Amino acid sequence: MNNQLKYTKVKELLRQQIGTRYPVGSKIPSTTALHKELGISAGTVNRALQDLVAEGVVERFEGRGTFVARDDKDIGFVWPDATTDWFKTSYPSAVLHVAEAEAERQGKHLLVRAMRDYEKPEFVTPGATKVAGVLVLFSWCHQAIAEYHRHNIPVVLVDPLVRTTGVPFVTSDHFSASREAVLHLVRLGHRRIVHVTLDSLSETIPYRERVFGYENAMHEAGLGEIAHVHRTSPIEGSHLLPEEEAAVRARAAERLLEMVDRTRPTACCCYDDIVAAWVIRTCLDRGIRVPDQMSVVGINDNAMAEQIWPTLTTVHVPVQEIARVAVRMLDTLIQEGRLTGDGVILPVRLVERASTKALHATKQATSGATLTQAS
């Protein structure tokens, strides 16, 4: 067999194996290893690889080896299955909209997928669309990140529920969000301040940091002994029938009102705006006037905050900046050929509206029983 025929066969064999034996982003064996495996001279193997590099099929990195090439024009955006409760809010679509605009500004395409199988994440299965990097929204699975890295695909986590060591992330300051909400209420004269949060999120970073921010602010104000965290699930039940979901919400409302009767708070710091809107509606249904009898603060400052009545005092989360920073961070990883990096935590700010009000000294003096510890 002449050298030209050998070279052509090696080239076509490698081309066939790309996407099956060697998925997108995976490392191809060295010239020496292929020489031994195929029984073809190292020079012939190297010539075939050089042609594939020139065609953009593979790419070589000095000191690292040869990898199946990705299309630098495409980046992936992976978010949880759209049937989950995360899509009860406008947050995911807001992040996606800005990320898409920022990617387009950089001359890239944003390919969107829902993450349904964390053991086989999108963009890395055989025959999948090639991407240069991936943004993962609300990440909570280390295994998926490891799979991307195995294929040499850099990842940036956007507002992750859990973080993976060494993987860059962009998020907001969850601790300061609830802390600022509580200190705002303290400045208005409130002392009996409860925190209403979602029990279903108890294993996530936002949950832990927002609870910690609440407790820190209460201790700072000298109110640590009467701090109370009420854990509820007002937005759960998305997979239930309408009547079943109504029953779930009714039970959650009953538990909230039992807590109010028992602890007699004058103000409530909520996990987010959706929880705050639910608290306001539950209070109004019971005849508890907001903010005259109960001041309420949310977190996120999404579109509903200005649409409900009373308009919601909340903590503004810089969603647009989170998305822009994430895309830029991913582009840097791609250009530098890196998989690891640092995280960025963006500041938040209080937005005061009609759902909070100063507490009169006489009302404070006559308010009810001391708050209990978290249940």
C-alpha cells in the first residue's frame, strides 16, 4: 500500500471515529499512540492530523494535545426542565433574553436546551450539536459539569443552586439581600420580623445564604432571641391537578396564619417576590392589612413587584448584569482554553415601595407574644 493511500485511509478513519469514538471536545490519542495502534508510520498519521486541523475538524493545543473541534460560534445555554417550579418566575427568561443579546453582540449563537438527564447532559451525546462552551442556569448537579469538562467544554454556572469547586459562576449577593430587607424593616421601627422561605429549597445555596442573612441582621439589631424562620411551600404542586394544587396552597396558607396568630409579627421578610405576593394575598384574605398591620419585603424585583397592590418593597437582583457577565466570562474561558476560574457575586439594592410602613410606637408596645425559634 503506497503512502498516499495509507494517509487517505488514516484521515478517513479518524474522521469516521470523530463523534462516535471521539466525541466533540474529547482528546484524540497522540501521534505515537495512533502510530502503534494503526501500524502506520508516525509521519503518515501526523500528516492526516494536520489536514484535519486545517479543515477545522480537530484542534491542537500546545502542551495539551489534539481535541475534536467545536464551533466557536455556538455556545450552549442549559436550564432545568421547563415543567419545574423554577419557571413560575420571569427570572429564567430574563437571563436567557440578555444572554442571547450579549452572545449575538460577540458574534455567537446561543443554543438553548432543557436539562432532563443530568447523567447525559445536552451537547455531549453522540451526534449532538457542537458548542464551544456552556452556560448552566440553576445548576445543582456536579456530575453534569464533570461530563462537560470530560469533553473539554468550559462551563459557567449562572445563579447556581450548588457550586462545583473550580468552576466559574455568576450570582447575586443572597446574604446581603435578606440582610438589607431586615435592616430596612428595623429602621422603620419593626422588631417582630419573621422570615418566610421555601422548604423545598433547603439544600440550596440561595436558601442557606438568605436565611443566614436574615439571622445575621436580627442579631445585629439585638433581636436574635426572637428570630423566627417559617418554612413553607406555597408554590409547590405544579405537577398536581388544579384541585389538588388548591388544597396544597390552602394548607400552606393555614400554617402561615397559625404562625402569625402565635408569634404576632408586624413585618415579614420573604425568600423572593413570589413568596411575598403569596404572603400579601394570604394576609388580605384573613383581613390583615398590608402594610398597616403587616409590612412585607420580597427579593428579586421582578415584574410583578410593581403590578400587585400594594406595590412590593423588594431587593433588586441585577439579573441583566448576571447574564452579561456570565457570557463574557465564558468567552474568556473559550479564548484562553481554560476550564477553571473564579466566581463573581454581584451586589443588590433595596427598592422601597408601598408594602412597608413605619411602625408606630404605640402599636409596637401593644403587639402580641414573643416570637419562637424556627420551626
